Amino acid sequence: MKRVAMSVVVLILGLGSWTGWAMTAAEKPFVSNIDSQTGDIHVPEGYTLWPVLGTWSHAKTEGDSGIQEHHVVYTQPETIQHYQQTGEFPDGAVLVKELLNTKTMAMTTGPAVGHATTVKGWFVLIRDTKGRFPSSSLWGDGWGWSFFDAEDSMHTESKDYKTDCIPCHTPARQLAPKEAVDSDKWIYSFGYPVLQNK
Ligand code: HEC
């Protein structure tokens, strides 16, 4: 009787660790900021602690001079290191573009100095070298693509990256380094000089 009970325990423990293994192999998300079943993306928590990859400033085009919007792009430290070594974005690279409202004013450094005020929203890209979510309209061409309004960092406003993102990222392809892998040509990488540091 004791032996039977022991075998049951062994069997249950065995099954437990097997399903645990299967879960890790098949379902463990390759990045933390996605739903591993659907591929739904959210803005990664704590991204502001990541290094800044680069920034973009949008000048006002009408009336007074100054800055109307400021973009700060963040990524994981490993992504920068990997790119510097190989010239490619690694699987699981997350690029977060934070959109910021600004104020421009005279300061002791100059007559029109812009600074960031509040967050307007986020664009998030996740490099996927394995084509993990073929049925999602927000994954393809080597990346996961989503936009978020400042009100909701968990649920994207985007419906289909092919219409929401691709048309505006097509010019990046002409500006990308010739030797870049195809998927990396969607990125405006010339704006990130840190990637060229060795
Ligand atoms: C109106 C055109 C436009 C649309 C629409 C657009 N992008 Fe971009 N995106 C750009 C430009 C131009 C840059 C770089 C300059 C800037 O930020 O002003 C950029 C930069 C980015 C960056 C920083 C990495 C890089 O390529 O430099 C991310 C991340 C990003 N976009 C994600 C997205 C996603 C995801 C979508 C769709 C949900 C999207 N973008 C839609 C034009 C656009």
C-alpha cells in the first residue's frame, strides 16, 4: 500500500515537472511585456530606467520658433550592446518611443529652449526573429508593432501594423545602412549614433 502511494506521488511529481517544462519551452514569453498567447503588447514597466537610444525634436512650423513635441526612444542595455557588436537588433529587442509635450522658453543657455512636460503616448516595437504570432495583425515584417495613448499603457490603439505603421516607416528603408538585415531597415537607426559606438 505504501509503495502504491509512493508511486502515485512520484508520478504526480513527475507529471508536474514535465508540464512545467512544456510550459517553459512553449509558453514562456520571450519578452515580459506581451501576452504570450495572443501576442498583445503593452508598454513595458520600468522602461524609463533603460538607457536612452536617442531623441527627436519637432520644431514648430507656424508662428513662433520653439519645440512642439519631443520623442525619447528607450531600449534595453543588452540591445545596444548587441547592436554595437553585430550591427543587428537582437530577438526580443524592445524599442519604446515616448511622445512628450513640451514648453519652450528663454533660458540662460538661449532664447528658445524646449523642455519636456507630460507624456502624450508611446509607440512600442519588439524584434521577433521567429515569426511567433502569424495570426496577429500587430506582428509581422520581423517586429511586433503597437501604439498607446497616455491614458492606457496596457491596451493598444493599433489595429493593423500594415496600415497603422508600415507606410510611415517605409522611408526608413532607403535611409538604412545597405548591409542592415531586412527587418532592421524599418528602423530610423541613423537617429541613434550610440549604435555606431564600438
Ligand atoms: C506619421 C508617421 C508615423 C507613423 C504612423 C508611425 N511611425 Fe514610428 N516613427 C516615425 C518616424 C519619422 C520616426 C523617427 C522620427 C520621429 O520620431 O519623429 C519613428 C520612430 C519610431 C520608433 C523608434 C524607432 C525608430 O524606428 O526610429 C518606434 C518604436 C516607432 N516609430 C514605432 C511605431 C509603431 C509601432 C507604429 C504603428 C503603431 C508607428 N511607429 C507608426 C513615423 C511614424
